[in-house]
Amino acid sequence: MGNCITQCCGKDKRKYLRTRYSVDRDFSIEFENLMDDEAVQDEMNKPLTDFEKQLLSEKHYRALVHEQKNIDAEIEAQLAKQEEELRMEEEAYYEARREAARIVRLQRIAKEQQATKTHTDRSWLGDNENDWDVAGGEDDFEMFLASVKARSLSARTQLRQGIIPHKAPRSATEENLVALAAQEMLHPTSPANSAELEWDNDYVSADVLEREQLLTVRKGGKGT
């Protein structure tokens, strides 16, 4: 126990440093502490506080243990407080990041909806495919009906007046189909079709011959 008290409380000692060389005068350096005297040591960082040293010198060991437990409880409370502050800071940081991501996502969705509305909310108002006009809400269908009615009235007026409506130019495929139709009208039967007709006539003539032979056989049987 005495060794522990000596290590904790310390003991003043004098230390002398002598030089290696012998000189006329004997120089010695005395030092008690290598630390700066102005540095104030924290009471909590000391191995033993002054009050604990007093309790130890008075041999109040139970009070010393109780004092150590109180100090440990204070240290644990400080650590728990610091951990809680760090946790709250982390939660605030992640919440700010989530909020920023949500705002960016909402802005992107709003831009996409605006672009979709700009390209889709249009009504057709003319004969040309490029004649589109922006309209919103319930006016689209009414404007479409009005445009259809106007075009139908214009077509009827042109028919009554004998005006030939302008037709869109035909494509190359349509021209080819029209040419094939005209060729079929001029030449109704092709060599392939004529060959098929010849085969049909052969089948018909063979069927007629078989019927005549059957009738002849039946008549001969009845005569006998």
C-alpha cells in the first residue's frame, strides 16, 4: 500500500547532474519538474485529485471509492452527451441531403410534365399535318369538332360548285398499284391463268365421260 501511495502522491527528490570533466568549480543542475510551471493541469485529468489525496491520507477508502464512482459517472454523462450531439448532427446532415434530393427529383418531374404537356396538349385545326394549335382542357374536343365541320362544309360547297378538290400527290407505291390494275384490265388472263383454265376444262371433260360410261353400263344392265 505504501508503494501505491508513493507512486500516486509522489515524493520530492533532489537530482544532481555532474559533468564528465573535472573543472576548477563543481557545477550542478538541480531540477524538480521538467514541465512548465505556468501550465495548469486539469483537475479531472490528474490521477488523484487533492480531495482524493486527502481521503487517502486519512484512510477513508469507502469515501474514496464513492468519489471515484461519481467522477466516472460524470465522465460517462459527458461522453453520452457528446455522442447524442454527434448523432443529431449526423441525422440533420442526412435529412438535409434527403430533402435536397427530393427537391431535385420534384423539379425534374415538373420539367418532364411541362415538356410532355407542351408536346401533347395540341389540337389539329387544319388540313395540313403541321397545322396544330395549343389548347387546354375541354376546349380540345370542341375545337376539333368545329374544324371537322368547317372542312365538311367546304367539301360540300366545292362539290356543288363543281370544283375538283386538290388531291395529294401519289407515292411511288400507289402509282405502281394503279399501273398493275390498268394492266390487268387490258389483259384479263395471263399465261398462268390460261393454264389453270385448261386444267379445269380437262377435269370437267373427264367427269362428263365418267358419267356417260356409268349411264351406259346401267342401261346395258337393265336391258339384259
